[in-house]
Amino acid sequence: MVPWKELGRAKVGGNELVLAKRGDEFAIRVRGAELMNSRSHGSEDLLGKLGCADLAKVSSARILIGGLGMGFTARAVLDSVRPDAQVTIRELVPDVVGWNREHLGDLARRPLDDPRVRIEMGDVKDAIAAGEGAWNAILLDVDNGPDAFTSPQNAGLYGLKGLIAARRALAPGGTFAVWSVEDDRKFTDRLRGAGFEVDKQRVPARPNSNVKHVIWIGRRR
């Protein structure tokens, strides 16, 4: 069996992300558990597609993505929106951006090279709070879900105050999409409590997989 080769480490909160490669497979881990794997990105693709499903004909759409990961969600967004769209990616860990440029870019057809993309370092929470009605879609894939925190500061994104802020940051008819490794009924209730119309979907981690992830789609009506 081909062994894993460590390519990099990065601090986030009190934890450490590790980028590793085996053959043509890449993984990002924290505390020994995989956060993401290059062979299992079907649900990340669907986060981008479902989150931007209403934007194919919207001129100058503005999309905010929380978390770059391996770039699969960003690629799905770019494939779903018009050439005049503006896609802002907020990433908390500078090394993740570096890993995408050096090691991971080809996996998702180099989304960071697309002229529609602007990468910003920092907490996506600050971008959400910056403007009322500023975004046509906000997509969050910053952790393993609303109750699994790589960085403790992510908790504020998924609480009621954070969800109300996200709804306020959306333009009328805008979409708030959240990825999670597992279901969370309390989070569904919080989304509704924040004023969203909610659609929850269980989607395969990759095509034909029995492993299911969860995507919430909240709409501001």
C-alpha cells in the first residue's frame, strides 16, 4: 500500500490541520480525523449547485463562500453562475489558500484563478455582518457541521444570532446554504426561528455512495 506523505501543517484555533497525499489522493485532517478527502467531494459540489440554483440568470450576482477547503464548492458555484458574478471566498487559515495554489488547485480546475473570484483572509462572520442585503447567496462549509467545531469561534455562525445576521445579509430571495457531515434537528429549528424557509437534503458524499451528508437551504422570502 502506498503510504501517506505529509505536505503541510497549519494552526487553527487550538488545533492543527494536516495536509497529506497518497498517490493522487489528498486529505486534510484534524486530530487524526479527516475533514475532507479529494475522492469524496460530491456533497461539496452539491452545496455549490444547490446554493446557487436560483442565480443562473441573475446579473452581477454576489456570492459569499465561507471556507475554501479543496476548492470543490467554489468550482461548483462558478459553474452555476453568470460570467459577471462576483464570488468572495473567506478563509480563516492562510495555509489552506497556499495549499490550494501549490498542491490542490488542479483538483477543482483552479477556481482561485477565475477572475470572478476574490479570496479574503479572515472570519466569514465579519463579511456577513458587513452589509445588509449584500449577498444573493451565502454558503458555509467552514467545519464538519453546526455542532462540530474545528475552531470554537465557528459556533457563533450557527447560533440564532448568527443565523439572523446571515438572513439580514441576504438580498430578498437570497439563499443561505450550509453543509454538514450529519443531521442536526435543532439547527433546522434554529434556521426557521431566524426567519428562513428551510429545505434540508441528505446527499451522497460521492456518486453512488451510501454515506450521506446534509445540506440545508434557507431562503429569505
